[in-house]
Amino acid sequence: LTHIPVMLLDLGPDHRTEILRRMHSKLIAQFGRVIRPDDKRRDPMWTLVQGVIGARAKTAVSNDNADRLLAEYGSWERVAEAPIEDLTARLQTATFPAMAAERLKACLQEIIAQRGKASLDHLESKDTADAMAWLETLPGIARKISAGIMNTSQFNRKALVLDSGHRRVVQRMGLVPAKADTTRAYDELMPLLPAIWSAEDLDEHHLLGKRLAQTICRPKRPDCPSCPVGADCETGAAL
């Protein structure tokens, strides 16, 4: 038998990268720039706490709860020592106060057990993937929160935050599989993002995608005729 060498074809860049570029530009045109000021980049531990207690809650509520816990207890170590009942009482504005209290206490206690204090400073020397993998071993931390800690805190890393709304948008557009969970959607999208995009660009892209999900690409009865990215959306094209 004659051996025939296999030719590997260079298929060029994934077309979805250009869709993401167009999506970003069109969402800016629709909603304006959504840029978090530098002074809003928080301590990574604050960002972790805000994420753990923020399930299905508005960002402003979770921000306020995280600020108030630190102000009242004085340190995250003291928050970890507080009885569940006390934490639950202080998290009444959270969507699930008891669950938030339990997850927060468990998470803080695990960090302290491993690191000797409530600190994520050791992640500074890790690459982003390794840092996120470590975070995801903690109680209450999945991909959305680990990406948020790395991107929106003072770590300022290139990690795309995906909440359920933003994920819904990219699924309807056909950029990720329809049944992909947050981790798979993240793994699909990260290699597609334009290499030139900074950590701040990824943050803005998430905030714009979230805005689209809240206003036009709603869970039920999406307003496809008004969607600025309809030309690149598989769902919109099928209507």
C-alpha cells in the first residue's frame, strides 16, 4: 500500500470571532459604552464574597450586602466565625438568604483552612486558568464567579464572565451549543474572542451582553425585530 500524506488545511480564523467583533460594535451603538471605572475594581476577596451571596440577586443588592458585612464585622475572618443565623439575618435582602449565608461561611472557612487567612493573594502568581481551577474547588464557586474574580477585581485578567442572560444570547446566536452550561460556553467562547481585546473589553462585552438579555433577548418573547445583532443570530434568522 502506498502511504499518502495527509494535507492539513489552514482553515483560517473562526468566523465566530468576526461575529463577536460585530456584536460588540452593534451593542455599543445600541446601549453606549458600559465601562467600569478603575476605582470600582475591588479587592479579590470582596469580589468573591459578592459573587457567592449574589445568586439571582441584583448587582446593587449584592454590592451593598458585601460592603455591609465587611463594615459590620471588620474582616472576612470574623465573617467566617459568625453564626449562620447572624449571617442569614444580615443577608435578608439576598434572594436566598439562608443559602447565601451557608455558602459564604463554608467558602471563607475553606480559604482560611488552606491559606491561614481570608486572602487570595497567592493567585496573583498563577496563570488565569490555574487560578480559576483553584477557585472552583471552593464551596459555592463555579465558572461565573471564578471568572468574575479574575476579571473584575484588581487581578484584571482576561476572563469572560457569563451569567445566564449573556449565555442565552450567545446560544440563540449559535455561537455556543444550545445546551451548553456556563463552563462549556466559557470554554467555547474564550478562544474566539479577538486577541486584541483587553480584560476591560471582556468586562464591557459581558455587561453589554447582559444588557441585551435584560431588554431585548428576554427568556420569553424576545423582541427579535428590534435586536441590533439580529443579522448574526441563528434564532432571529429562523423567524
